[in-house]
Amino acid sequence: MISKKGQVKGAVLITLGVVLIVAVVVCLFWYIGSASRSRLADEVSSKFTCSCCQGSLLNTSDSCLMAGGMRSYISSLANAGYSKDTVMTEAVKKFGVPNLINTSLKKEYGLMFLNKTLDNVPQMVIKPSLIDLGKVNESSWAVIITDFKLLNNGTADLIIYDLKTSCSCLTASFIREDKYGQESVRVGRFSTSNGWNYIIAPGEEVTLRTYYDAKLTDWQEGHVERIITVTSNDPVYFMDGVKLVAFLVK
């Protein structure tokens, strides 16, 4: 016959065993869930590229702050337990259709968002998408001013919420030709201040002017690429950008 002390000891051992089993099961489910969330984040990240890198976010360098921020945002959505469709949709809302890596995905999500909007919508068009400055020699260097054209091709006001560049050597601004060439605030690598916006009427075209000074980055020799990113209320192309390229020589 088992003593009362033995019964208590046995009960304690059983309880400890149950607690251990539960802990193992919880850890196992956590590990499986964590691995699944990580796979989801990688899968969605592979569908995007950042404005200054080539290929998917999975292949970008850790030194790229923009790509790192995009990966982090996608991971936060996956870790929150959202479905793949939700993570994809929220990521497209955050980064914009142009940062999808695949043309068919751009069309799919572009039409999806456009069909959910009202008839009167703005449409941001920036041309050209790239300007090649060619070979630039340090001895003859001066700040290079380059103009792009930004058109509101829609039927409602286009509101620019953010304008930024990829390097401290590059600044950008907007100029309205019908306002005596009045220039907007000039911004650089970091986003404009909260509350800033620039409104472009339907059918109106403005100049997106850039100022490039390579000496501010100690004259990085060889091929360089610089990005100007514009964020607006365009329901499809929320974020769009243009690129300057040059080959710098001493």
C-alpha cells in the first residue's frame, strides 16, 4: 500500500510531467508558427524590390536602409498573424504598386486598388524615369541641375505627401511654371516634415527639379545611381520615383 507521502510525491511528479509536456508542445507550436511566419515574410518580400536596388528584397544588401525597412514592415505583418493575402495587400498599400517586382502583379494590384476607388481620382505620371548624366569629371564639376516633368493625368487633385532623395548629395523641389517659376521647399535624403504637401490640379504639369553635388560624398568614383522618390494620394501608384545615373572620374 502506497503511503500518503508517496501519493503526494507521485502527484507532484505527474504534475511536473504534465507541465513539461505542455511546455514542449507550446514550444513546438511556437517554433512551427515562427518558421511559418518567417517563410511567409520571405515569400512576400520576394515579390518586392526597393527604389534603389535590383532584384527582390531578399537579395538586397543589409546596408540598404530602405530595403531593410521594407523587410522589417513585412515581417511585422507576418508576425502579427495576418494571412498572406492581407500581408501582400498591406505591403502594396505601404510601398506602392511600382515596387512590386513582377509586371503581372503590378497590373493585378493596380486594377484591384483602382476598382475600389471613386471615379474622380488623381494619377501621377513622372517623365522621364531615368536621366543619364554620362561621364562627369571632377575638375570641371559644378552642381548639376536636372528637370523631370510630373503630370497629374487624373480627374482629382494630386496631393504630394512626401519627397525625398537617396543621398545627401541630391536635393529636389517642385516648380510651377504658371507661378513665375516659384520653387517649393527643397528636400534631400530625409523625408519632408510632417504636414507638408504639394497640390497639383487635374491636367496640371509641374517641374521636378534635382540638384546633384557629388563633392558632398567625397567624389565616389565610378558608376553611381541616385533616386528621387515621390509619395502621393494616387490610388494605384502611391509611390513612384526617378533615377539619375552618372560615371564619376577624377
